[in-house]
Amino acid sequence: MRNMKRAGRIHPLSILGIAGVVVIAILFFLGRSSPMSVAGDFMLALAKADTKKLADLSYMQGLETAEIEKKWDFTVNTAAPHYRFIWRVLGSTQASDEIATVKLELVRNLGPSSYPENFEIPMVKKSGKWLVDVRSINREFFPALPR
């Protein structure tokens, strides 16, 4: 009689296991890089003056990663070592499978007279990875941007 009452019920640990598998699957699909996530990583690397990460996330046609890293080193350590800013990613527009634009709000030269400005970061997809097209960024975005 007791077995009949339990028929059709699922053990609570089984439910948790199934829910865990679903969560892992969702995180796997959301974990793929998007233009917005790469732009956020790029801005964080720029704020931290992380030249290696900046070089890894930058696209500059005809240059190797080591050359790009040297250009970023000059930009963040020589030209603008004390340049401070805050940002907020607003959204992105994907023109094609390989081209996108990320819109962000940037407050440059933090101080009492600072105000938010809108900028766009052009993105390109190379070898399945989203990269920032540094040469296409507006020159007002950051002092001495690599060219």
C-alpha cells in the first residue's frame, strides 16, 4: 500500500539535478562572446591599462599582437597615464555576422565639469572572435589612440 502512494513522485534531488543541467546549458549558450561583452572587457582593460588584454581584444589590420601591445603601452602609460573615465554600455547593433557597433556613454576627464558623452565602438569578427576595430574609433574617445 505504501508503494502505491509513492508511485509517480520524483525525488527532490532528481529535480535539483535536472535543474542544474538546464542552468549549465543556459550558461554555456550565454557564455559565448557578444559584441557588448567584448566591448565591456575592452573598456575594463582600458581603465586598468592592461596592454596585453587590450592587444588581445584589438583589431588593427596588418599588425601582429606584439606590435599592437607596444602601441597600447605608449597610449596608456606614456600619453595618458592619469586619464580617468567611467563608462556604461548602452547597447549594440549588428550590421552583419562580422560587423557590429556597441554604443556606450562615456564620462571623460572626471571632475566637476565632466558630463556623459555618447560614443560608438566599431567591432569586427575575426576567426570567430569579436574584436574592437581600434582604427575606426573616434579620436576624441581616448588620448593618443593607437593608429
